[in-house]
Amino acid sequence: MQDLISDIGFVEEKEAASIQVLGDQNTGKARKLYIESYGCQMNFADSEIVASILQKEGFDTTSNIAEADLVFLNTCSIRDKAEQTVRHRLTQINGLKKKKPELMVGVLGCMAERLKTKLLEEEKMVDLVAGPDAYRDLPGLINQADEGEKAVNTFLSREETYADVAPVRLNSNGVTAFISIMRGCDNMCTFCVVPFTRGRERSRDPQSIVREAQELFDQGYREVTLLGQNVDSYKWSAEENNKAWLEKKGITSVVTFAHLLEMVAQVSPWLRVRFSTSHPKDITDDVLYTMARYENICKYIHLPVQSGNSRLLELMNRGYTREWYLGKVEKIREVLGDDCGLSSDMITGFCTETEDEHQDTLTLMDAVVFDFSYMFYYSERPGTLAAKKWADDVPEETKKRRLSEIIKKQNEHSRLRNQRDVGRVHRVLIEGESKRSADYWQGRNSANKVVVFPKESFRKGDYVNVRVDDCTGATLIGQAVH
Ligand code: SAH
Ligand code: SF4
Ligand code: F3S
């Protein structure tokens, strides 16, 4: 099997791509729109909303920037590096604009929200700036820009959820899809820019969520991921809204995330349900029991810990301690078993972090053994509480060294967790061809691990039982059992 790995070159396959270009749509519209998205899944989902809104206004999307009349960058502000990447891209696009002066350039998303009109001053070639809650206004903003005016809307809403806008799923594999269930974040973690760029937390109408899941299933999709910055604080008043519909489901006061999860799981046993992101302070036992009750709710939780030290967690305003976090993990394993996938985000070198406190993160990792993690070193974000109150005082070399220690540990743990899966049979939903070989399918098991296996006569969207024979750090390799 080791030969096979090197033969067909399976290497670590990264979970989420950080840049996505929206695919082509040819319906004979007059103008062409190119959208490049950065950052998280929520931005990628928003770009599909933008394409949907502009489709009605005479725009087809193109994945070829050279044929675009309108270029949008849907941007991320989470770390300084994310913003630098966008600035660099804007410089490149400026080159294009010099050759084609009528090209309209717009910045959307979190960086647009953070910098507002400043972006127009700093990046002279930008014609349009629209924050995450202003996408319904894009047709108006484009008209303004057509007239030669600088167009800006960075108004943040308390209500907007785009519940009625059907996203155009241009980059879809036809099997898995994301559904936004809420927007914004009220948590105010002191390091984080999201509450400022995405505004107040608001939940989307559950009836529209269930309808979207049903429509996706009817179109042949077999997995949905419910998206929000903190899905566990999903909340919808059943007393005020959709009363009759919810009463039939036995809900009379508040629709919680556990309720929502159950309603989506009931669409069909053949529709897998995932969700992201869970917050350790808010995930309820109810959610865990609901997961346990439904085979089609995937046994995988992304539960970012950020740090293993309680003093740091307090400075970060995460609302839990090391012990609370470890207690949650224990409960997860008690209710869902050891096979439930667990992943995390970690930040090293946050303000005043000492060497001992960094060690606490490493020992927490040893106690949990995550399947994988997204790991970062702290990047100070203007306007956040941490930036206002504390110096970014851990030297860059120290941050980087601590980060590399964490990454090294995580790699060992990922390998350990994958080795446990070898020799076992996993139920895999086929998502498409393996990126490394046309003779192999790629899919994921319930715990969110990527599994590749020879195609035989299976098809995309099939559920297949696969016996895993080998693994790399990030991928399980096996073959179908008949
Ligand atoms: N809502 C999610 C996270 C969204 S941002 C949650 O609460 O877990 C994704 C990750 O980026 C965070 O979990 C955090 O680990 C990282 N991150 C956020 N702000 C950061 C900053 N200023 N510097 C470095 N990493 C940061
Ligand atoms: Fe940022 Fe915290 Fe909200 Fe996550 S929960 S988006 S880290 S403020
Ligand atoms: Fe980035 Fe905004 Fe998402 S800051 S991570 S794109 S919510």
C-alpha cells in the first residue's frame, strides 16, 4: 500500500481551500461577472448569493477574469495576512484595468466592511465597496459606478439573512452543499474582527432552511453543512413566527439549534447533515443527543479551543476554562463514542502568553487528541478589544516557534487518529474523483475524514462501505467491501 501511496502520489489534502473562484454560467446575459472569494465558507456561500442577485440584473458569471466586465473580490479580514493577499491581488487587477479602463472593480465582504470608504482612498482603482449585509443593494451600487460615481454601502443590518435568495451553486460537486443558518456574531472574542465585519448575530427562518435542504435533496444532493460562526446560539422565536408550521413539529416556544438539526435530519435518511462552527461554551447536551439519535447527522464536531490555558481563555473572552472544555470533550465521547471526529482552531502567541501557558495548549492537545486543527499565530486586528487593551508582546519568532510545536503535535495526533481507522469499514459518501488519480473516488466518512478508493462501478453521490487499508496524515485509503 505504501507503494500505491507514492505511485499515485496521495499527499496531504487540505480541508478547505482559502480562495475560490465562482464557476461559469452561460445564460446569454449582457455582462460578465467574475468573483473571487477569500476566507471562510460563509464568504463562499455569500458569493453564491451575490451571483444569484446579479443574475436577475443581467450578469452571467465567468471563471475567466480576462472576459469579465465586473470583478469582485469577496474579502477576509481575519488576519493581517488575509488582507495583504487581497491588496496584492488588487495590484494585479490594477494592471488589467490599465489595459481595460471600463473594467469595474468591487470589494465585498469583511475587508470592505472594516475599511469602508478608506478602501476607495487607499486603492484608487476600486469603484465599488459593499459590506456583507449590502448585497441586495449591488444593482444600485453598480448603476452608481456606471455613472462614474464611487459606490459604497457598508450598512450592517440586524435582520438581513438573505433567506429568500436562492444561492446559485456554481462550484458545486452536486453532492455536498452549504446552507447559511445565521449571520454575524455576538461573542466578542477579544482577538476577533468578525463581530465588527459581520455585525450582530441573527438567525435565519427555520422554514426557509428546511425548504432549502429539501430542494437540495430533490436535486440529488446528499449532504448539507449548516453554517454559522456559532451555530449553537441559533435561536428563532416560534411564538412569533411560523407558528402553525412549528406547532406541527411540536415546537411552541423557541427553535434551538438541536431542533433545527433534527428538522433538517428528517428531510431524508439519505441526506447527511453536518454543521460548523460549534462554540464550547454554547454546545448543549441536547445537540449531542440529537446527533446520537440520527444516523445521518455526521459524527464530527469542529470545536475550536484557541488555547489550553484558562488565563488566556479569559483574556480572549471565550467564556469557558480549560476544565470546562475538557468536560465537554468527555461528554461528547460519552454520548457519541471515541470515533466521533473532533477538530479545533488554535492561536499561539496571544498577548502576554508565557512559555508555561503555551505548554498548557500542548498538554490539552495530548488530553484530547484532535483529528485535525487549524492553527495560527496571533495577528493583531485594529479595533478589537485586544488591540485596544494589550500590547502584541510575544515576539514573532516566539509565536512562530510555538506554532510549529503545535503543528508538529497535531500532525502526530492526526496520524494516530487515522491509524485507528485502518482495518475498519467506513461508510463513505462519494463526492467526486480523487484529486490525485482518475481511477479513484474521493469521499468522506461520518467523522469528516477524506477516504479514497478504487472507482469500480460506483457513482458520485453513492454511499459505499470502504475498508481502510492505509492512511497518510490527512487521507484514508481503502477499497469497497461487497
Ligand atoms: N467562529 C469561529 C471562528 C471563526 S474565525 C469560532 O468561534 O471558533 C476562525 C479562526 O481564526 C478562529 O477560530 C481563530 O482560531 C482564528 N483567528 C481569529 N482571529 C484571529 C487573529 N486575530 N489572529 C489569529 N487567528 C485568529
Ligand atoms: Fe470571532 Fe469569537 Fe465570534 Fe468566533 S465566536 S467569530 S472567534 S468573535
Ligand atoms: Fe474572514 Fe470574514 Fe470569514 S473575516 S473568516 S471572511 S467572517
